[in-house]
Amino acid sequence: MKLAIFDFDGTLVPKDSLPFVLRHWKEQRYSKIKYYRTYFSLIFLYIQYKSERNFKMSREEMRILAVKKFNQIFVGMTQEETSQFFCGCSEKIIALLVKNMVSEIEVCRSQGYYTILLSGAHHDLLKYVGEHLGFDVVFGTQLHFSNNIFDPDIEVEVISGAMKKEKILEYFHYQAIDWSFSRAYADSYSDMDLLELVGQPVAVNPDVKLKAVALDRNWRTII
């Protein structure tokens, strides 16, 4: 089996999806109090990230914290309500998909690749997008529920950085994978572990550090 692994934020969609999801919350007239509380929490986090006093916080660490802070918006909601929210959100975010990357997915499928959508974005959002694009399997950040109500006290595992590689190796542990012919598509240097796992890494609109690596190693690059 050969895999084609696709990142989401910055790869299949041009930017991080979290601000879009928050904007959808506002447009659908969910709780204004929760919206502004979450909005200012994320703004404060971004200011911290940009501050010289917090230079040790990496972009990836900031994104993980952002997802965890954002999840507070779901406090009090049932699993059905959060799923319905992401379903509505996915209908709009599908319109933002990068066309040449959608074509890339179709090419991989026609060449017999097992297609995977793997991201730190919320699983329910990715699930609906993945169904639309025909992915074989989807991995995203899962919300946890107790008695069908979102439980903010259960630690959320944000699939990011090295964890992406771990997730793939864990899932395909008992299967024979042709890693040399497998592909991975990503935009960030933080995805290096995943990109180095496969024989055909592809840098998609890469950040500065990933662009330098891709150029040095003669990796395929999609702009």
C-alpha cells in the first residue's frame, strides 16, 4: 500500500482555518459573549507570541494553544450541536479549497494511493471536508464529551508537528506500507517529521524554512 497524506491548513486551504471557524460562529449568531471572550483570548495569545519576551514560543506551540483556547467556546454544547456547527462551517470552507490541490488528490486516487487528510484542525470539520473530497481516512483534533456534553477538563490532543508522524505510524502499524513511493503534502517546517517519513515529500506554499529545505533537497514544490 502507498499513502498520500495531505495537511489541511495552508495546504488544502490557503490559511489557518481557525479564524474562519470563529467567524462562522459569529455569522450564524451563536452566543456573542462566547464569541468575544474567545476572540480576545486569541488576540491576547497572538500578542504574547509576537512579544519579544515570549520569543521561545514557536508558531506551532502558539497554534496548539489557540485550538485549546478556542475549544472553550463549546462549553455546554452537546455532541450533536458541535457536529451541526462544523457541518455548516464545512459547507462554506469547501469553497476555499485550493483547486490545484483538489486536482492533486484526484491524481493520487487515480494512481492507487490510499488518501489521508491529517491536521490539527477539528476532526468534525475535517470529516465533512474529507467526505466531500473522497479521502479514505481523516485524522483531526477530537473534542471530548461526558454524558453527551463537551467536557473542557479532558485534555485535547492537538495533532501537530511530530505527532502527525506518530499518528500515521500507529494507525498503519500492522500494514505493509511502501514508504518510498508514499507522498506527503504540507506547508510548514513543523511537518518535517512527516515529510521525511515518505519517499516523495511535497512542499505546498512552504514557509521560509521549509522552502529552503525543499530547495536544498530538490523536493517537489507546489506554489
